[in-house]
Amino acid sequence: MGQKTNNHIARGEYGRHELYINYVCKPIIYFLHLQCMDNSRLPKLCYRMMFKMNEHGRINWCSKVQRQLFSNEFGVVWENQGVGDTKLFMNLFKQRLKDINLQTWSDYIGNSSKCAFYSKVKDYVCINENIQKLSYNLRYEFLSIICSNHKLALKKGRHENQPRENRLCKICNTNEIEDEFNVVLVCPILADIRRNILPK
Ligand SMILES: [Zn+2]
């Protein structure tokens, strides 16, 4: 995948969620760990002190934990200051973050003009097993098309502020816009190449 590939598309192809999910989970795990700690332990005493300060409007580590729990609809965990099963809760919490992340990703892919073609071929953050089965060269070319990492007139014209309707295919006379759809399925000049690659 090229270096200039859109971040959202790259994440979609590699099946990766944003790293902030791990970053958000760690303090929550520590918060739950603190709740099980003996009241005489120094970290617990510090926590109680910060908890009281937070109640009086001082922004500190507790405020951030509280905000994360409430913003992800787990405010009850803050109010109860703990959960029964930490492992089960953390699985739920992480899944909630992934779901929100996927929703944000889908909204971006669906609304961005740069991802217009990608949104038609992919709707989930995951590795496509079928693409992995292709040879390296074919996989590279295929991903270049899917990920808009190409030099077709549609993309080149965008950088040159050319009106979309003028970004036509230069190798045939069909007056079609030279976009991914045109290369993969329409342009008659590429019919021979297409016949050798695409399944019947
Ligand atoms: Zn053409």
C-alpha cells in the first residue's frame, strides 16, 4: 500500500482500529485495579484524595476516568466505583470503543469524495482474505485501484482543480470519466487485460 493512502482506507484494509482504544483502556483498568486495593495502600489513599478534589471541581486523573466512563455510557461504573467482573467489563468496554470507532470510520468513508469508490467495495474494518490469496504484483495493483492510490484522471484532475466532467479516459473515445469503475469494468481498450484477470 502506498505511503499516500488515506489513513481511513489503510485502517480498513489492515483491519486495525485506532490506537487510542488501548490508550483509553489502560487508565480504566488501573481505576478498577485501585478499587480492589486495600484502603491503607498509598495508591488508594492518593486516589481517594484525587476523588475528593474531583468532587469539588478540580480537574485531575479521576475527572478523565469519570469522563471516559460517562461518555461511553458506563457512568454507572463510576457511580458504583467498580464492577463485579473486571475482565468481562473490560471486554464490553473495549467492544463499545471499537463499535464507536467503526461508526466514525463508516461515516467518514461514506461521506468523503476521496473514498467514493472504496465505500462501494468495503464496509468493514477487516483484512480481505481473497485479496491475500493474489500474487504480490496483482495484489499491489488491485489495492492501488481500491485504495485510490493511482494516477487516474479522476484523481489527477482533483489536484489540478479540473472540473470532474472533464477528467475523461484518454485511451478510448467513450467520453467516460477515467475512474476506478471505468478501468475495472468499462473501458473497451482494457478488455483484453480484464479478460485475463477477472473471473468469468
Ligand atoms: Zn477508456
